[in-house]
Amino acid sequence: MNTLVLVEHDNSSVNDATLAVVTAAGKLGEVTALVAGHNCGAVADGAAQIAGVSKVLKADDAAYANGLAENVAPLVAGLMEGYDAFLAPATTSGKNIAPRVAAHLDVMQISDILSVEGGKTFTRPIYAGNAIATVESADPKLVITVRGTAFEKAETTGGSASVEDASGPGDAGISSFVSSEIADGGDRPELASAGVIVSGGRALKDSETFESVITPLADKLGAAIGASRAAVDAGYVPNDYQVGQTGKIVAPEVYIAIGISGAIQHLAGMKDSKVIIAINKDEDAPIFQVADIGLVADLFNAVPELTQKLG
């Protein structure tokens, strides 16, 4: 089976989310990586070094500069004549592009796969991750999004794929890029790939309190900062901090949940973490059911004390 993998990038380097997709695609067959962007030669060269990638297609056009789904999806659909499966990360970008590709090809999308059980058989979570479904496709072409935390990341070195130019219909003329506001995380790790995450919930009261309690602890641990949907909806932190079913799916080595009750929506995004530490004054909070270490305490006393003792 020939597979086509969408490479997520920032026009200078490959995003980590792509590496897990390469691993998943490799279980199906030969892997071709698609780099769509503008002045994206460096990305294509980087993708060619990924272990397991046999070929890189570089679609270098101003129409693909900002990854607009309305432009990228027709490009992918046109290339799919030579491929059996299209795989994308289950990220904001991937979830925007893949359904459009499926619509162009008139096939059903298989979303958020956790494993590859056969040529057209996969597992995926349902009911907010409380059950795992095994699904088999009967479509001639596969369109798949991959949960990044479910597969090992392919090595970024060791590959020697060839790079070929590709072209598509270009600008569809139905959308345009206006601007973007990127939250500056400084030297802090990116949330989806961080080894340690400190997350705060609604109990933090407001943005100033969230900053004063969560940030010092995260700084001491060199951790990324996350938040529950309730904290995001309340305006404590930006949307890109959200962990959960409608936010980012994470699986760090250590996840520290502070003032988070543990709603199903949140648990779906972090319960695969290796070690879960919960701090909450409500001893009946659902978060304690998945926590490896639980501390029933007032976070406003416990967290500053913990931060202080970390030196």
C-alpha cells in the first residue's frame, strides 16, 4: 500500500506531530511525505531525513504558504490517484484538511486512530475515550487522522528520501489568510510534545491567580503549561493551552493537574500520561480516579509550598 503523509510545518522545520504519523503510515506500506508551503525547501530537506520516508513531494506555491485547508485539500486529492491512503496528524490543521480530502474523494474518514490492526482495520476512541472501537474501511482510498500520542515518533535522522516537485490547482479563491496571533511561550516546551505538563483549572479564580500559582511551578520543572476547558472558557489562559477532547491530546511523562475536577472532556486529553499527579481540595473529584498520586489540599497553600521546596 502506498501512503501519503501530510507534513505539518512552519515553513522552516517539521512539527513533531508529523513524526508519529510517519510511524503509523509505515505500518501500512511505503511512505511518501507531502510538504506544501512557500519557500519550504528547508522543510522538504528535513522531511527527507526522517527515518521511514521513501520520497518527499514538495508543493512550493504562495497558495500553500499558510496551510489554508481550502487550498491544500484539492492538492492532496489530486495527488491521491497514485496513493492508497492519506494520513494527517489529528491536530487543528490535520482535522481541517483531512475531512475536505475525504469529501473530494467521496470516502469516509477514519479519525484519531490509535493502532493499525490490518491493511484497512484500525482502532479509534469513542465516547470520549471510554471505549475503543475497531473499524474496518470498505472504501478504495483511505483518509485517516492519527492520534500523535498513540504512536512512537519516527527518528528525524537516518532517512535519505528523494525530493520531487509537485503541483496542484493552487489558490481556490474561496478563502484568504488575514493574520495570526501566536502565543509566545518563550523557552517553554510545546504543550503537545512536552515531557512534563502543569495544568490549572477553574479553581484558579482568574488569569492573574493562574499566572502567579501555575507559572512558578512550571518554571521550576521546565514544564509546559496546560489548562482545562473551564479555565480557558473563563479567560484565564489562551485557547492553545487547552488540554482535552476539544483541545490538545497529550501524554507526557508527568502530568500535574491543579484545581481540575476531572471532567470526561479533560480526562480524554490526558489520561494516557505516564504519571498523573492531582491536587484538589475535593476528595471526591473524578481526577483522583485516574491519578497515580493524589493530594487532597487547598492548592493555594500546597502549590506555593511545593514550588518553594523545589528550590
